[in-house]
Amino acid sequence: MNVPESLQGSTSVVVLVVVAVALAATGIYILFRIRRKPKDKEKRRRLSVNLQGRLGDATITEVQDDIIFYSYSVRGVVYTASQDISQLREQIPTDLEKLIGPVSLKYSPRNPANSIIICEDWSGLRAKPATDPPLTAQA
């Protein structure tokens, strides 16, 4: 069977269009499938700062609901930051007022404003004594 010359070129164009549409549909599917939720992005950020971050000292100034507010200094610059701890509640003491005070933190060396007090694999929270140590009698 002879196909007219005017249709021979259009057949390859149709095949290319079908392949392009299939690739575009696959790309869109993958894009939406891989798109991360905000809580997943925050977890990845915390874990990245934990792995690549430098240690420093900070002071927790306030705790409200599931947010820890803290301040710290890096190379003479004072930073004030906060961290959402709602995904890490099992690692936090129930008495949030005991958290106020000195802690360790990790911060990104490339962006010192990117910091964490606690993550899934590490905690900068310092254990506070429940009561004062007992006094011993001197003889």
C-alpha cells in the first residue's frame, strides 16, 4: 500500500507528539508524587542541620504551646529564633517551664540563622536536677 508523501512526514510528527505527551504526563505525575509536605520539609531541615551543623550555646527564653523561643550568638551576631517541637513531643519533658535556660544548639555553618535545639537524632536540652542535692553534715 502506498502512503501519499504528504502523510509520510506527518506520521512521524504524530508519533513524536504522542511520545512528548506521554513524557509530560509522566513528569507531572512524578512531580506531584514527590512533592513533600511542609512537615516533611521541616524534618529534612532538622536532620540536615544535625548532620552538618556546628555546636553552640543558646538560651531558651520562652516556651509557648509547641514552640521553643531561643537566642544565641555566632561570630558576634546575636540571633533570636524559634523551633516547632510538635513532631518531637515524645522527646520533650512534660513540664515545659523547666526548659527555660541554657541549652546546646546546632546551626548551619553556611547560614547561622538556620538552627535547631532538638531533632529526631539529637537533643541540646540539658537535664535539670529535680531538686537540690542533699546536704551532708560536716564533722
